[in-house]
Amino acid sequence: MLEELKKIAAIENLVDKKAYFMSLLTQEAEKRNTRPIVVGGSAVDFYTEGIFPSYDIDLILD
């Protein structure tokens, strides 16, 4: 996990950084038979590729 955190720290683009983090979180959540779904401002941030930035990640679990 430390290597993944180092990769996240090295990513400069905030949207890319959050997307990479979410991919790791999704992998871990799926091991527990659940799946995070991005909602709210974070979803808008991803959809617009950072045009409307959100500085947190809003989630619900499936």
C-alpha cells in the first residue's frame, strides 16, 4: 500500500490523483462485496475533468 500512496503523491493533476485513489479504494471495497459510487461535487469534478473542482470525495456504498 505504501507504493500506491507514493504514486498518488506523485500525481500532479488533482482529478487524476482522485481517480487513481478511487481505483484503489474500489479494488479494496470489492474484496468486501461492496462498491463505492462517487456522487455530488466529486462526480461533477470527474465528469467535467476538473472544470468545476471539488476538493473532497463524496461517496455512497452499493
